[in-house]
Amino acid sequence: MNTFTSKFLPAIVASIVCAAAQAAPNEVSAADEAMATNWAEGVDMDKDHMVSRAEVLAIVEKAFAAADKNKTGKLDMKQLAMMLREFDPRAAGVRSSAAKP
């Protein structure tokens, strides 16, 4: 696991989970499940209707690469904000553009 993944993946996953669980932390509404299903469509590469760690990591790596416009292997705060926006279901469109094939 590279430094980026080990350092930022927990924060990214936490922000996805927090956004999905705003109403009730121990309940999953139909809207939450629909959002997850929509997002998973572009992430679930083996189409087993489950999202593996490897599939999530691949999407995070793709989003990082897209945000790293200078190809330095590092993101400034503006680039990081743009990348994190890709995982925010409240942003334009529920499905992350990083998750699109």
C-alpha cells in the first residue's frame, strides 16, 4: 500500500460514510442504498454486486491521478479538495466521475 493510500483512504472512506449516514448512523435509508448502488455501478469491476477493497483503492488511485495535474505524485490543498469532491454524493451528480469507466 502506498503512502497516499495508507494516509488518506481512511479519511475518504469516512467522508463517504458520514455523508451517507447523516440521518441515522445505524440505519440505511432507501436513498442511502440507492446512492451506494449508483456509486458502486462504476466501481464494481467484477460485477459481483459487492465492492472490494481493491476496487475502492483503484478508484481512489484514479481520482488521485486525475487531480494530480502536475504529475508530481502530490496534491496541494486545492487539488485534494477537487479530488474529495469526486466522492461527495452531495456534489453535482450522485455517481463519482472517478467511478465512471
